[in-house]
Amino acid sequence: PNRRRWRVGREERHHLVDPRTVLSSASDLAQVTVLAQSAERADVFAKTLYLLGERGAAAFVARHRDLAAVLVRMDGTTRLLGEMEVVDA
């Protein structure tokens, strides 16, 4: 199970806090993986894209052509952003 979310009463909480609201994240995404020039950049931008949600993440990656990302929606479907090579194993 994903331990990054939990319930407090009827409210769902997330371990990431959105600095715009100072509240637990309310992202429409379940998970984000970012490909970047360094692990540090990938980590920071994965959190950023998660907090922005699917539409905001797509716009962000469109402006930052050195990034690529895999967004996992709440229903488990994925969306690829940016340029990356997909290799079948």
C-alpha cells in the first residue's frame, strides 16, 4: 500500500505539503517519476510536478525541455511527458 497518504477523520492527508496553500497535497496524481540530468534535479522536479497535478505538470515539462516524466494517475493509468526513449524489455 502507498503509505504517503492517510486519513484523519474524513480528510485524506499526504506527506507532501503544498507551499502555495501550506496544506497537505491535494494532487490528482498518485505518483511521478522524472528523468533529469541529476538525481537531485529529478527528486526536486518529481515533487514539483506532483504538487502541480497533471495539467500543471504537462505545462511545466513543456517549458523545461531537459526534463521528461512519467505521471501515474489515481486510476493507475500513465502519461508520458517530454522526450524519452521507451525500450521494451
